[in-house]
Amino acid sequence: MKTSEDERHKAKMIKRKAVQDAEVAKKTIEKGLLIVNTGPGKGKSTAAFGLALRMLGYGRRVGVVQFIKGAWHTGEKDAFAAFGDKVVWHTMGEGFTWETQDLKRDVAAAAAAWEKALELMADPSISLVVLDELNIALRYDYLDLDKVVEALRNRREGLHVVVTGRNARPTLIEAADLVTEMGAVKHHFSAGVKAQQGIEF
Amino acid sequence: MKTSEDERHKAKMIKRKAVQDAEVAKKTIEKGLLIVNTGPGKGKSTAAFGLALRMLGYGRRVGVVQFIKGAWHTGEKDAFAAFGDKVVWHTMGEGFTWETQDLKRDVAAAAAAWEKALELMADPSISLVVLDELNIALRYDYLDLDKVVEALRNRREGLHVVVTGRNARPTLIEAADLVTEMGAVKHHFSAGVKAQQGIEF
């Protein structure tokens, strides 16, 4: 590597750093975020749990409500047990709607899960609440969309909330601070690979 | 809710379950996956760490190499300490290239990180290796793309590897089993919100 190349690189990076620092300096607001992870790709719930883990790294408390999943065992639930009472976990869903095959039961389960969500959101000891697969309950009208979005908008100051699931409703996206669409560029299920321990569950 | 509505729902869900079960039955392959989380949106590293957490929930071991981040403190690193020697963590990066401003140093750091990656990938006690921000090192040609992809393709049977970072190279995408593109639908940085503890770091 020639010195001149090094020097060009350095000059370029000094400029880049100035741009970067100016960008960072413009961002001054601190607030509890409403975060939505949606889209057909993998990683919506997984990223929400990764965020919970990051929060736990600072000794802060996290609440989780699972709206749909819950009929089956997941590794993340066991892993979070390592953090004791820093994690409050409610598995309220009884599985996908094609598993229960009972609309009334699905609606009742969603309502009970939402009550738990409100409880966690009101608890001042909790910094982050994950509402896992809430988007599914909203998509199938198991819950009143306007009431849910209003409560999310009126969350207490400083509270971060992550909502996951495909097909996020536009009203929810409108209310959110951060929306990520997970797109499936390539998926191993299409190649006949089955759900595996530690990857899908 | 009328009974007839319940019955229609049930009939629909029975059909849906049959389709779903047939889909699942077609998937019979078990294999260690090469997973790539890319795109401009949030959640690439976060989802990788969520996957690591899921694996830890089954008592399986996880390895992490951070190629770029590492000049600053992150919550997830502290959180993983709760799992003791189940997590092997190497922070090799010295920050973004506009922070170091030294191309030779960046190239040397990437080469050292890749050595650690090969070590973890060869360790039979490890089920999942996270190569955090490897895409950045590949994008800037800090590492030989073909050599890296060849080593990833030749990973030992059953080993899952997750590569994160924007602008994944097409050669890597070609070799991967699962590729997710995180798209930024809406980002709080655009609204002047700064990086916050537990969310960005």
C-alpha cells in the first residue's frame, strides 16, 4: 500500500467524519420510541428480543407479551430466565388462528394479552415493552385498532415499545417513530429446509 | 358473534391448517444455515443477537466476532456475560473507518477478526457464529471476498453462521440460505432523535 493512497484515504475519512459528526450533532431529542418490525422476512421478533437483551445489558427491566405464538416452546423465553425478575414475560397467545380454529377463543386471548400489555406499559420500573405479534391480532380485528394505537401514542414518557408481526396497519405505522420492513430476499424454507432449534424456535 | 360466523371461521381455518401442514411436511432438510442480515434499516445486528439468545436458551454455545463496531460500549455484550462461557465474544473492530482514518489499521483489524472467525467456525462446541458487520469489511475490500465466501460455504455441517451489515456482496448472497433485507420505512434519526441507551448501543 503506497503512502499516497494512505494519505488520500485519510483525507477522505477526515471529511467523512466531519459530515458524520455534523449529522450526529443535529440529533438532540431523547424520547421513548414506538418501534414497529414488520414485513414478510425473518427477524421481526428476533430483533425485538435482541433489543430487549441490549436493554438488559444496562440492568434495565423489560416486559414481553406474546399475542399469538405461545402454543409452542421457544428458546428465547428460556434464555431470558437468566435475567430473573428483570424480564416480565406473558405468553398469552394460543398459537396461530388456524391451530385454535376458534374465533371467540382467539379474540378473548388477544383481549387478555392487551390487558397485560397495558399493565406493563403502566409499570414505571419497565424501560421496554415487546408486544410480539400484536400486528397479527390487529390485522384480524381481534382488538380495536384505534384504541390500541391511542394507548401506544399515549405511552408514558421514556417508555420504548416494540410491536412485531407482518402486515402492520397504516394507522400504527403513522404513529410509530421507527418502522423496519423485513424483506425476504431468500428463504431456506423455499429450499425445503425445516424449522430448526435455535433458528425458528 | 353469531354461531354461523364462528362456523365459517372454523371451516376456513381447518382448510388453512391443511395447507399449512402440507407446507410444513414438505420441509424435511436439516442443515446449518448461512444467514445474511443486510439492508439500510435497523435490526441487522439486533436480530443476529436475538438468534444467539434463542440458541443460548437451548444451552448451546455461540461465538461472536465484531468486525467494525467495538470502539464503543454496547449493552448486548454486557447482557451476554450472564451466559458465562456459553458465549465467546471477540470485539476486533476499532470503529468505523472514518473514526480510525487509517486504512492499514482497518485492513489489519479485519484480517485479525477473520482469523478469530475461522477459529470459532472450527470449534465443534459452537452451534452459531455471528460475524457482525463482516459485510462492511467485505464492501471496503479489507478482506478477500472469494476466500471469505469459500470458507463460509465450506463451514462444518450443522454450523449456523450469521453475517450482518449493509450492502451484502452478491457473491455472499448467492452462497447464503437465508437473506433478509432490513428496509427503513421510517427512522427516528430523521426526526432529530439521538442514539439512546438500550436502543442503538
